[in-house]
Amino acid sequence: MQVRDPDVQVTVAGDGARVVHLSGAWDIRALESRARTLQSALRGAALSAGARWDLSQIERFDHIGAMLLWRVWGRCRPLKLQLKREHEIFFGACETAEAVASSPAAAERFRFLLALGRGVWAVTGHVLEMLQLFGQLLIDAASVARQPLLRPWREFSAGIYKIGVQALGITALVGFLIGVVLSYLSAEQLRLVGADVFIVNILGIGIVRELGPVICSILVAGRSGSAITAQLGVMRVTEELDALSVMGISNTLRLILPKTAAIAVALPLLVLWTSGVALVGGAVSAKAELGMSAFQFFTALPAAVPEVNLWLGVGKGAVFGVLIASSPIPKASPQGRRVRW
């Protein structure tokens, strides 16, 4: 039996009321090429207030046809509507969706508390994952100490090269510019009060103790941390991590532990490198602004910066390196498990 095309006819009943008759197929296949034309005809028929809608002659109907009529009706049923019983479910779904969208959510009154709770829950989850990963790394380190032949020296040396050696250029450039800018701004103020010599104290303590570790850690986190995450993510997608597990090789022992150790070793060395280059930049700027020679600058540096500040900067680099390496970035695996780091 051939189904007719969708059609809209408007007639006038005996009492003078307009009756809109819909017939044929009103589903996605029939409406795909006729939606605009039928929508214009329906809107013209809906302009008459109190019109009757007769949908009993519709042969095929689905959610697309119901949504088309629902929008023409202004998202509410007309007062006089005649349709088949099996088509009632489509308009019921439209009414349910409209009620859910228009009803004010009770949770809106506690939006701030809900957002705060979700934030606290997320932070707590990340902290727990970091503790879990740190504990697993301690277990792997203990197993390597008992069996030295299991030490992943190649992965460790590769991590030192990628994280430390390849970052020397960018850290030196940023450190040099930071030293020049900090020295220039400090010299402008110190010249006003005649305290030119104190530029050594400002640059020494500021760079060695604070700026050097922070700047270097930010660069390593953005450069190496994201690269490590991308590498492990690709290994998850290509099922290399599953292959290591099948062969009985620990993922954390072979992949995470050497990278963590490499960052913990390379970052303090990068901090020393960055701080040294920044001090050179500060000395260059001090020579240009205050006339202080590089020999005078570096001769006064040991007396202006106590040795404890140097160890504090190096220690911060080691701590920041471990934090960067152990920051969990959860990703769902195909099997529903979670990959950390």
C-alpha cells in the first residue's frame, strides 16, 4: 500500500469554524525535502484562532512530525485536537520535555553551595590520586632497590635528556629576560635613593630563592608535563599499556618511575642554570643602568645572598619536580579503568 505525501488542507465546518486536515506521511523521510513548505502552510493555518486540528488521517508519524507541529502551535496543544491514539505518545513526550525545561530547578537556590561542593570533591579526588600514585612509586622504588637489575636506566637517561637538556635553551632565554627586566626596574628606584649597591641583594635573593625555581617549574610543567601526558595517552589508545600488563611488566615501574626520577633530578639542575643566566642578565642591565661592572656584581653576590638561599632554591626545584610528575590527569580507558598521570 503506497503512503501518500504529507498534505495540509483547510476547510470550513458547518458552524463556520476552520478545520485543518493533515494527511499522508508525517515522518522524517517524508518531511526531509518538504519541511519548509509544510511549515509555511501550517503557520498560515494556525493564524486562525480557535481552529480545529484533525490529525486522524495521518498514515505515518514520528517525533520529527510531532516537533514540527508542536513549534507551529506555540509549544502547547490547541483546544480542539483530533488524532489517533497511537500518536498520543509523541505529543506527550513534547509536553514532558517542555515541562522539564520550563520548571525552575530546585537546585538553582543552592547553586553556589553545589559548585563549592563539586570543587571540593574534585580537589579531594585529585589529592587522593596523587597520594595513591606517590605510594605506588615508593613501592616500585623499593622493589628496584632490592633488585638493581630492574632499574630502567635507559628510560631515566632519556628523561634527563628530554626534560633537562632540551629545555636549556628556553629556560636560559626566559631567565635572561627576567633578570634584565627585574634589574632595570630595580635600578630605576634604587637610583632615586642612592642605594645602587643593593641591586645585588634584590636580584640575588629574588632570583636564586624565588623566581628561578618558579619560572623553571612553570616552563617544565608546560613543556615536559604535557608531553609526558600526551605520550601516555597515546600509549593507552594504541593499547601499549595493556600489552605491557599482559607481558607482566609494571606500567608504573617502566614508565612513570623513571620519568618522575628524571624530573626530580633535572629540575634542580635547570633551576641552577636558569638562576645563573638570570643573574647574568641582571648584571648586564646593572652595567647599563648603574655603571656597575660584572666583576663588582658577582664579587658582592656571595655576601649579599647567604648559602641557605641557594639550597632553598634547589630544594624547591626538587619538590616542584615531584609534584609535576605526580599530578594525576585521569583519562578513561576503553575498559572503563582510569589511567593516572
